[in-house]
Amino acid sequence: MHKKTILSGNRPTGLLHWGNYTGALENWVKLQDDYKCFFMVADWHVLTTALDKVPEIKQNSREMIIDWLAAGLDPDKSVLFIQSEIKEHAELYLIFSMMISMGRLERNPTFKEQIRDLKMQGEISYGHLGYPVLQAADILAYKADAVPVGEDQLPHIELTREIARRYNHHFGKVFPEPEGLVTKFSRFPGTDGKRMSKSLGNTIALCASEDEIRKSLKTTFTDPDRLKLTDPGNPDICAIYSYYQKFAQDDAELTAQECRSAARGCVACKNQLADSVVEYFADIRERRIYYEGKPALVDEIVEHGNTQAREAAALTLATVRESMGIG
Ligand code: TRP
């Protein structure tokens, strides 16, 4: 049977963390068998908010690919590539930019939220407003049927569908209307109990060492009303308990009980979790070390992915030029 296509991506802004893993990467690894998969390092997208990060983009992109390989993305099954290496995205972005109104982009909730969080009022670039238009080009350059993303990205998928519809209406049916595939754990707490996010500085890296994991868990947010060992705790608001639910599922129920009845203290609870988490990520850490020691192999994987992506995007752009009769 003909496999459906998916595309997803991530901005290379630093090491991947547990939130990226549970919110996306783990799911991508599973999808590889059932879909034709494209996974993209969205390096151009970094420019929309962080021009000062440009000198780090190349190294961060490489680190991201290594994290992906460590997590289990398989270059024999999936196309792993770098956005800026595929110039077709830029051409499609230009065309799509004429197919969406300013007002529609200004109403994008992700955009509004970012402006509020980054306190960027007054310095928003034209390209930043167009962030989802570039994202639509990323997705539709491969005619992706589905896009596995966290909840926060759904407005961008909706915009992509609108752009596809608009294009098809004017120039004939070229593009599918891709669906978002939302991951269950798309809101994962960070060490301070808020959503885990690089910009909040509350992350634990996917490739963190055992020491780093233990250290991070020591200061991780628990029920703030549980001051003494004998106070009953509330696991539902505790980040440590969320980590149990994800990384030590078999122990989660007992953990909640012992927290509520004050039978287990937070320190012991954290130590036990640390043991499980170190074990949970052992294979990933090992594979990471393997790829770190093989830079030529990583280069080859990226080159191969770029070539495959370029071929696929070139086909789509040929159809686009033909259907519009220009270019
Ligand atoms: N906007 C996504 C994020 O911030 C990254 C991204 C860029 C993306 N292009 C994409 C995700 C295409 C899915 C599909 O996480």
C-alpha cells in the first residue's frame, strides 16, 4: 500500500530536552515504520526571533541531528535534512506569502503568545510574522498528509491548510490539506513545574549525564505545600510525579499513594526516579556517544538526507511552476 507522507521539524536552538522527546521525538521514532517520513532541522526559522544565535546555528543543527539519531530516528527509514539546504522552500514561501492576509497572520495565537513572552513589541520583523508561511512551505514542499506536532503548533497547521486550499482553488489541486497529529504528552513540565521550554531555562537535556540528571531532579518542583516529611503531598501538581508517569510508569501508582499518605518523602522519591530515568535513557546516551565519535558518518547521513529532500521538493516545485505557468 502507498504510505502516507509526514513532515515535521524543530528549530535548532540548543540541545534537545525531555519535553522535546516526549512531545515529539519519541512519537516520530514510532511513526517511521508506517509513514514516509521527512524530519527537518528548521534553521531558517531561528532567524525569525534570534539573529544573535546565527553563529551557533550550524553547530546546533548538527547537535540536533545527533540527538535525533541517538533517539532512534533511522536514516534508512526517514529523510533527515536541513531546511536551508533545500532552496525550494524559499521559492514556495515567496509564492505562499501572496496567499494569506496580514490580518490572518496577526491573529495567529502562537505569534501573539511569542510576542508577549519575548517582550518583542515594536521590533517584529516581516519574516517573523511570516513564520507560519515558511512552515507551510516546509510541509507542502513534500505534499505531507500529516504533521506530528505539539498542541502549540496546531494554529500553524490550520494556516497551512488554508494556504493549500487557496492555492488549489486558484491553480488546480496540487496540495493535500495536511492534518496535525498531536502527541499526548505535548505539555510536559520543566524543573520549575511550568511547561518545559528552552526559553524558560527549566529543561533537562536528552543526553544529560547521570550526574546532571540527579542534580536537576534535586531542585525539581514538587508540591510546595508539603514542607515536612509528615505532610501529605499532592502528586497532581508535582513535576516529579509527571516524570514518574512518563519514565517509570510501573511505579507511578504506588508513588502517588505514598505521596498522599506521606509514606515516602520527596528526597527518596526523587532518588528512586533518578535511578529509573538513568536507565530509561541509557540506550539513547550510548548511541549519542557513538555518533559523537563518528563525525564523517553524521556528515554522510545529512548529505544523503538533503539529497533525498531536494529531489522530492524539486518535483513539487516543478508541479507548482507548471500549474501557475510561471517560473
Ligand atoms: N514551528 C516548529 C516549532 O517551533 C518548527 C517547524 C518549522 C515545523 N517548520 C515545520 C514543525 C514544519 C512542523 C512542520 O517547533
